[in-house]
Amino acid sequence: MSFSRDKTEIDEGDTVILYLSASNMHAFRVQPTIKNKHGELVENVFQTTYGALKVASLVGVKFGSKVQMSRGWAFVLQPNPELWTLTLPHRTQIIYTADISLIVFHLELRPGSFVVESGTGSGSLTHALARRVGAHGTVRTFDFHDQRAQIATEEFAQHGLSNVVQVACRDVSCDGFGEDVQGRADAVFLDLPHPWLVVHHAVAAFKLDGGRFASFSPCIEQVQKTVAALRENGFLEVTTMECLQREILVNNRTLAVASVETSDSKEPAGRLDERSQTVASDSSDKLELVCTNYQNTMPGHTGYLTFATLPPVWARNISSSACPSDPDGDDGGSAPVIETAGL
Amino acid sequence: MEIRESIKIGDYVVIQKQKYLKLHQLKARCDVMLGKDLVNLKAIVGQPFWTTFKMIQKKKKEFDLDVASEIESLPEAVMKDVQSGSDNRNITDDGKSQLLSTEEIEGFKESGLSAQSIVGKLIESSTTFHNKTEYSQEKYLKKKEKKYFEYIVIRKPTVRLLAEMFYSKDPHSVLGLRHDSIAQILSYANVQNSGTYVLFESGTQALLGSAILDCLDDQGRVISITTGRYPPETGCRRDELSRREESEIVPKPLKKPRWQENLEIAKDALLKDGADSLIFASKEFPLPLILKMLDYLKPSHSLVVYSVYREPLVLIYNELKKKRKDVIGLHIFENFLRTHQILSDRTRPDVMMSASGGHILVGTKVLSS
């Protein structure tokens, strides 16, 4: 139940986040003993750059506490989907918080929603979907890789999400989402090599009321085929975007002030001898500044996100040109004419 | 089983005419202005959301609505039997390609001629249309379709639609709060159905409050702090939310002199359980309020501050680093968000993009002892 909102202190079996610094975090389970490589049960000691931590000592500790290690200290935090995304064991490429947030928002998920995901991968997005649909909602997640599906199932159980998240090993490209999902979904998310092959299966999974669709693809060729399939299958508001998150780094810097003025203001102007032409470097000519900058490199591409709306079954084919999915064409600059009233 | 929720007087609806979106509360007198047209919405009452209506001209610039069962897309209808050129080498812009005068075209509109017939006449009287490339013809027809479009769809308001509507109308009207920023604020604040969230929001048409409420069920609470008389309101899911606003948001009618006093009341409500996160998105510089409210944030939970500008967040970042040993994991983020045109053989980024969606500061509270 590590992710549960009511939780304030660590129980045995919980997953915790050990925070050494913003760039040095670890997720692990609080188990007093662990099997070594010979299969023998030994005391669970977690090694960090600041020394060893006896994991058993965390039981009963409040989340957010400072914990002592052999050569320093760290904070122990409760996991949440964002921290989990930064620390989870990678079994596949994962989706990160900027894209995850956009996906969850654009799927219009609410408490109690039924959402379908394929593939499960390392379960990074799945945690965020589960959080948004809540205890009365459902996440059906599919992966065609048997071992991945199994490990993900165990992880969701350890995180107390089994009531919300159900994992199945299934190749949805070939077999669809199955009868027990048909007509039940409020939202469908695809992160697959061939999402366009699954669009008609997605249509079958949606409630008759329709819902929201999202697909994450790294390559534009995938997007082109998926968008074509979405338009063929009656989806509206088809939009594709990319979102890159940049961190702004804050540094307090002291800059020397370059000047051709003499430091002695009494000296008559225009009398520039060799000495006074040099850049002032004494301590009074320094400027203290709060500086902001970006990291030297950043991910320049994660994936294209394609979103679409499936209208209710009775409204399909009628509303298509009334809320267009096609872009305007070359005049991409034309912002929609929009007006609000009645507030 | 599909549930067709029908539209009632008093409902907030989104009127969509192609890319034009308008939020409107349906009054007993059903008139609404759509651009320069006066439209009577009487016909939408009792119909389900997502119904398409045809605009029927009554008088000049005055329309009634009629449920539409079919729309033929104008480019498709017109392009059926039209020839195309292969490039634009023979097309020069001399302002003489359209043989019809503006008055004649206006005359067609006033006589109640259908969009398709008007555009048909425009093409017939154009000396260059048939030499244009297929792409260029389609683009022209899409433009004309937009102008003469006669159909609207009534949609149910959602936070997503409102966010897109407010931002694209005028980003300043929502402090530059773009949908990707709202999405990330909800993530970093770990908003979930049953939590208690302290929100200080101003200048954003209550968009963030609506987005948070949309994530809550009847166990969740938003404690809305305001320096005004009432917390901000929005039309989003208004009918559904009004009940919650009474029972769950603790509105703090904070007149300036009693500001401090009322803040104490809000704090008492928090003393019992603490806040699951603190969320700030305001015109004002919120640092003093942040420092005060941090005491009520649960350990291992998040502080999220939105600002349209970078500098206030940099200041808050520095102050928290200096003064608060109980806040760790401070970061300031901004997003690059770009949309793409996806068309066969014509896929590329859109020419114009939104240059800023605001800035987000995040931090995590820890136990100081």
C-alpha cells in the first residue's frame, strides 16, 4: 500500500524512495532480509554513495524523515508516480512526467473512469493512470511480453494497486483487447510499434458514449499511419503534439564588472594612462547576480503524442466536419476564433 | 449502455462551430451571439450533447437551429468534378480572378443560398481555380467552408475544452496557464480523488481549481484561499460542482481587514489532517503565503507554484533554499510544446506555436528534526 494517500509511516514490505539529492534517488522495498546470490537469507543492507543503510531500521519511520547512513544522511520519501518514474527499474523505454501529465489530462480521466493501456512496459504511465481513476476506477493494461506482464503485476500488487490495475499478457495488435473490455472504456492509450493496427480494436473497446484516445510514438511515420486510421474510424479532434520539459537552473554568481572608467572618480576624464585603461578588478567592482540557465544538453525528442475524440456512436459521421480533425492547412498560424460568455 | 444526457435550461454548454468554441450558460431566453450572427438555441433543449444542428436563416444575421442528420463536407462535395493544375506557374495575382463582385456575393448570402451553392458559384466565376493544384483547391475550399459553415455541435464543457478555449482566446486571461502546465501541476501535486488540497489561485478564471475538482470525488477537498471576497468561479461542470463548492471548498470571504483572521480559520481546518499538497497560481507574489502554509503541508508531500514569469519562481526558489531546511527537491520547469500538421505527404510542425506555457516550481516537504 506504499502509494496510499493515508499512509504516514513505513511498514515492512513498503516501497520507499531514498533521496540523497535531486539527481541521486533510489527506490527499494523495505524487507529486513534479502536473498544473496547463493540463495541464503542475509540482512538487507542498501549501499549508497553516502554509505550503507540497514533497511530494517526504516520500519516505523515517518515518511519525510532524515535517516542516517554510515557516511552521511538522506531523506526517506513516500513514492508517488512522479518519483517512481524517476527511480523505477527499466525493463523498457519509459514515458516521463511531461508526457505522462499531458496524456492523463487529455484522456479526460476522472475518478471511476475505465482506461485501457497497451503496452504496460515498465509501468511508468500505469501508476499515473491508476492515481487519476482512483479506487473506484479501472486500468486494464496489456503487454505482449509475458515476463514483463508478470513483473508489472507483482509491482502493482506491492504498490497496493491490484484493485485498480489489471495486467494481461496479450498481443492487442492481433487479438484486440478482448470481450471483457469491449464497450467499457472511457479512454484508450497506445504505446505500441504499430498503433494504427489497433485503432479499430480501440473503437470496439470504447463505451457507446465514445471517449478520448491517445497514442505515443517516437517516429513520425507511425504518427502518419495512426492519424490516417483515426480519421478512417470516425475520430475527431485529431491533434499531434510534442512536449519537452526544460529545467531552469538557478545559480548565484558573482561577475567582475568590465569598465573603462577609472576607479578614482576624481581623476580628470580623458586622462587615460595605461593603468586606468585596464578592466577594474578590485572587489568593489563586482556584481552579485542570481543567474538562470539550462542544462547543456536535454532530450530533444521523446515521442509524438496524438490525441483524438471518439463521439458517441449515434453522433459518429454526423459531427465530423462540424468539429474538424484536419488542420487548416498551410496557414497554421490561424488561431481558432474563440469567445467566452455566460460567466 | 449509453446514457444520453440531455441539455437543460441552466446548463453550461460549449457551442462548437468548426474551430470556434464558445462557453455559454443556457438561459430561458435562448439567444446567443455567434460572431456576428444571432442564434436562437431553443432547439437544443432536450437534445443530447454532441447533437449537430443546422443554422436556418430567419432574417439577415438571425438564425434558428434544426437537428441535422447529415453534413456533406464542402470540399468533398465541390471537389468531386473539378480539374486541378500541377503547379502555380500560370497563376498571377492581379485581383481579377474572381468575376463576381462583393455585392453579388453578399446578395447570395442574404437570399439564403446554401454554402455549397455559393461556393459553387464562386468557383464557376473564378478564372484561376481550375489551374490551382489539388492541395491549393482543397485549402481554398476549407477556408470558404469555414466562412459559410452552417452547422454547430453542442458539447459538454470539460476542463480540457475550457483550458484550450481560454488560452487560445487570450493567454493573459488565464495567466498564460497552458494545458500542459495544468497537466503537470496536477501531476506534481499528486492530486488524487480523496485528498485535501490547498489552492491559492487568482487571475486564471479558476481554471486550476476546476481542474483539481475534476480529479476529486466526494471525499476530496479543495481549500481555496483568496484575498478577494469570494473564491474564483468558472462555468466548468458548474451544475455538478456547485454542490461540492458548498460542501467541500471552504470559501473564505476574506475582506482585507479580516484577511488574517480568516486565514486562521482555514488553517484550523488544516491542523487536523494537514494538506496533501499546496498549489499556488496567482497574479500576486505568493512567498509570504507559501512560507505560512508550508507548516500545514504533510511531510513527503509537494509544494507546486505556477507563475507566468520566471523571476518570481527564481526568487521563491532562492528564499526556500536559504530559509527552509524542510523543503527539498526544488526544481523550476518550463515546457516546449509544439503541434504538428499530419497530412499525407505534407507532415511538418505547425507554422505558429505557443512560445510559453508558464513556469512551474516544485518542492517536497520533509521533517526538519
